[in-house]
Amino acid sequence: MSGAYDPGEGRVDVEQHATKDAAKAEGDVDLSKPSKAAVRAALQSPEECDRMREAASKQGCAEMIDYCRDCAEYERLFSDADRLTKAQAMHRKYLSSGCDYPVNIPDTQLKAIQKKIEQPTATIFKKSYEECLQLISDNIYNTYLDMQAESRASKAAGAPPVCTPKPTKTSCCNIS
């Protein structure tokens, strides 16, 4: 033993898909290749997150993106009451038996979350979030990259931009 700090030392439940991504600085992330770091960076931008969700929808798993969004929101909560409310809502939505938007996480992670759901910690969803990032990287990110390439190709080919109609004066969105 060298005496150096090793955050993984003594852990029984070792994270699946441990990668070098966690050690990379955000500026070092290659967004053109699937990785947890690339997915994490893309999900931080609302526009890119929406594009990633569209790619996930094509594969029938948009709930993975929604879960990651909710996990990121949860991490930013400070109040125990807010954490409890959000954790229970996330559990009902994504993790409980018969839920509408089931997320595929290992059973060990699901059981760990269920044990802590009545007194959730700040990191209750951390492992499942990391697992979902890896699943997105492995299964969705290439579709996302293909969609971006198609979009760039159509712009380069001179395809007219997709326009949405402007609201009329009778629209409910106009402020008078």
C-alpha cells in the first residue's frame, strides 16, 4: 500500500463500466466519440439534451435521458424536504414496479435506492446515473452523432432551414 488516497479502495459494490472518463477534464472531452464524459457534457446543454432525447426516442428509450436530467436536478437540491419529494417522485416515475417510464439499472442499485428512499442522501442516484450515462454512450450516442451529421450535411447541401410559423396577432403568445 502506497499510502496514496484511493477512492475505490475497500468498495464492495464496484461501479460497472468504470472508465477513464471520470478522470478527464471537461475541456478534454472528445464529443465526436461515445463516452460517459461526452454524454455528460451533451446533457448539460438544453439544446443538445433535447437532440439526445430525440435520438433516444428513435430507439424507444427517451426515459433514459429524462432520468439523467432528473438525476442532475436532484444533485443540485440542498433541502432534505426537497430531496425527499424529488427522490420519491423519481422512484415512482422510473424505478417502482409497474411505473410508466422504467429505467434499466442493475438490481443492486435499485435495491440500494429503495432502502434509502425514505431518507434520501445527496448521492442516492449517483451510481444509477453513471450507469445510465454508460448505457446512453453505448446505445444512443452513435444515433445522436448520426443525427448531427445528417443535420450538418443538409445545411451544407443548401437545404432550406426548417421554419416554424410566426404567431399571428390572434395568437395566445402575443403580448399586447
